[in-house]
Amino acid sequence: MRTALLLENLHPQAHAIVREAGFEVHTRTSALDEAELIDALAGVSVLGIRSKTQVSAEVLAHAPQLLVIGTYTIGTNQIDLGAAAARGIATFNAPFSNTRSVVEIALADIIALTRRLTVLDKQMHAGVWDKSAEGAHEVRGRTLGIVGYGNIGTQLSVLAENLGMSVIFYDIAEKLALGNARKMASMEALLAEADIVTLHVDGRPGNAGLFGAEQFAVMKPGAVFLNLSRGFIVDYAALREAIESGAIVGAAADVFPVEPKRRGDPFTSELRGLDNVILSPHTGGSTEEAQESIGQFVSTKIRDYLATGSTTLSVNLPNIALDRPDAVHRLAYLHQNVPGVLANVNQTLARFGLNIEAQMLATSGNLGYVVTDVPDELHPGMLEELRQRPETIALRVIS
């Protein structure tokens, strides 16, 4: 029986779908470091992770039987996607499934910080009664600045307007403004106008160090700051200085440059101990509803890829939507995107007397993916000829 390894305490729904697809499922509740992961991947065809397991090129080089990786998160920067593609390993994520959960925690943080609930809560627990409106504001009528107007940023934009907020946003890509939201010409222009700034950018390397002392200095005095996207994009030492100086009156952080791997491990941050600062342990998308939805979505993508060759929403392979093969043999052929590959494939099939019932090709960058259905038995010599071609990355037979 084929083996799947699911790490980081994935939802039972994720386990069930993979198991029903015919895999023996091995689970770990925590992340593994590189050496542990290399050992654990011996004989494994399916790997499921969340954000803390790092799948490097070195790990992939020691996993010859690995066919597919599912990351049960939005982000994919914990995986060397190029190295995975070069070895024919499809990768799937969950780009939409926990969007609502992240948006809701962002709204909760915004309201709590604007009303200074964290400070009042600490005082009350310390036995101090301080009934005052000082520093507390309604969110209605305030301006929310969203940096990164993707799946999360757009949904946050809509809900924030429903609370009576004005919304401005900045994104390096051209995005359609929803509702009455206004796109700003630069991040600096957004920072100068926004009462609350929230970051929702992706984990591409170019975003490292995106936000530091220079950006905090441009922000509107007395503003609130949130980072629920990636830990490495913000200089938290600079944020601490901005908070201690009074330039920033409240902040929330859900992600950090270095995060503990296991539940209960010690956590350190420059932001600990500050008033009106909310720290949460990378739980922006961690609701029971979101985790169930993610588990179902990613595991279904894995199941469908293995059963049909469908790469729809794969983050590292050309995308082809496929149904289950019906009384045919299917060749799923991943190759370098060079001229003449399709002709070579078809010539090889013709030499072995194979008729083509259906064929689909998609390319993306330097990769090509051609899926061919044939009604007859596949000759071992034909398969070996395709595998030996110089442009071949991976060949899989699905019956």
C-alpha cells in the first residue's frame, strides 16, 4: 500500500480523504526539521504539511518516491517549489479556505486596539477600575489602509466598509477596487492617510523587510498597525520603538520571523510586554471551520491529482483540469518546455501502434504537461523510450 505522511496536526478530514484514496496514513502532530523529515519520507508518496515544516531541495533530493505535496495553508514559501517541479512533484495549497477566518481576526484586532480593550482588560485583571474614554475610538468613520489587496485584503475591504470605515489600499498589481475602496498610488501615500494599517502581502522573497523604521515614520501619528501576513516582512524592533515613542498607539502581530515549532515551546519577541499590543501564535486562519475546509480542499486536490492527473490550482505545475479516465490508460507526462515535445510523444506512441483518444497540453514557464489517453495496453518499451528522452521530468501512468 502507498504511504502518506501528514504533519502538524492536520484536521481529521484531511486524513480521511487521503486514507479513502487508498493510502496508509502516518501522522505527526508537530513539524520536523530537515534531518527528521528526510528520514520520515522514506517510501512516502504524499506529504502534507502546514507552515512550519520546511521542504528544501535537499529534502526533495532524498525523497525519490514522493509524488505530491499538500500545504494546508495559503502560503507556499516553506517549500522549494522549483526543486519540487524539477522532480515532477506537484504542490497544492489552500488559497481561499481560511480567508474568512483571517479577515475576522483582523476585524477583531482592529476593534480591540481602537477601543484599547487590551489595556483595559489588563487593568481590570490587576484590580484597577479606570473608566475613561481617553484614547478609545469608534472604528466607524476611520480610514483603514490595506497593503496587499488579494483574497484576504478584498474581503476585509468589504466587511470594513460595512462597519462604516473608509478603505484605501495599495498593491503592486492592478486590482479592481470593491465598493468604495480607493487605490493609492504608493504605499507612502496610504500610510500618510490611514488610521489603521494592515498588511496582507504574500511570502515572496522580495517582500522581506518590506516594513521598517522608514515606513513607521511615514504613518499617521496615533495610528494602529497589524501584521497577519508574514513575519519576515516587518522589523519588529522598529515597531517597538514606534510604540514606545507613542507614534503608533496599538499593534497586532500574528506572525513572526522565527516561530516555535511545537506547541508549548518558548516564544520570544521584541513586542512582548507592550501595552495595547495583541500577540497571537500564527492562528489567523486557525478556526475549526477553516481547518476543516482546508483539510477537505487540499486533500481532495491531492486525491484528484493522483487519480486523474488533474493539476488544477497546482502552484508549481502547468494547470490542466481532468476527469477520471474511462476505460483507457492515461499518460501524464511532465517535461521541459522545448519545441517539438508533443510531436515526439505522438511519434513514439504511433511507432508502438497506439491510437490517441484524447490529449491535453499546458505549459507554464519552462515546464510543459501533456496528458494523453489511449485505449490499448501500454508497451514497456514505449514507456522506457519516453522516460529516457532528454526533456523528460516525470512520467506517470494512470489506469
